[in-house]
Amino acid sequence: MSDVQTGSVVVGVEDGDCSRTAIKAAAQEARFRHAPLIAVMAYSGDRAMAPAGRPAASLRTASEERLVAESALRDAVIDALGEDADQVELRTALGLAGRALVDTARWADAQLIVLAGRGSTSMLIGTVSQYVLRKAHCPVLVVPEAG
């Protein structure tokens, strides 16, 4: 989709299982609000730093990182929503996750941003959540992981 989705719900998706509950909550909010849902995943594209013990030859290009992020995003949304996943706009963004979420929310004139929390018992939030809470122009819902 290239049209601006005014009044959308935007959900931040991380690689791994921690975003499943946030995606489900965002989909429910989008249904309640009769709003489109946009799932966003950021990727670094930074080839300069290899994880410890990883050979330099195994580094991916920025284009490969984007493809990996797109695949991981699609898989996470399908895992969380099943058949309803095809109703979600998927967006990957090169750069920092917090900035990508805030920029997407502004672009889409979002009603709400939904983020995954850091565990079901902790009241602590991560740096991405802190950034989004400070910079977002709309309400932010931080959803704890299912316990």
C-alpha cells in the first residue's frame, strides 16, 4: 500500500516471539477503531559490526538485511493473526526502531502505537518504548508479554 492510512494503529514488531501479544492487541484495537493496522519492524543494515565469533564473510548486505526483516515481520504477523494477517500493512524501516515507529505513526496520522513490553512482571520499559513515549504524537499502549 502506498496510500496514507489516516487514523491507523501502528504496532512495533521485534524479531522473536515477544511481539505476538502486542500484535494481537494492536489488531483488536484496530478492529475496535475501524482502523487499518500497520506493523513496523526496523533493521540496522549495519555491516560494520559482526557478532562475536561470527566470520566477516557471513555479514549480510543492507539489502539482505531488509529481506530478512521483511520475512521476519511477515512471519510474526502470520503467527499472531493467522488468516487475518493479510489485512495488515507490513513496513520495514532502516534505522532505529523508536524513530521508525514514531515516523510511521506520524506519516499514517496514527490513533495509537502499540509496543511489546519487557516481560509480564516487570514495570521497566526498554529504550525503544521510552523513545516512543517521549516522541509520539498519539497515545502509546505498552503490552506486557503473555505470562
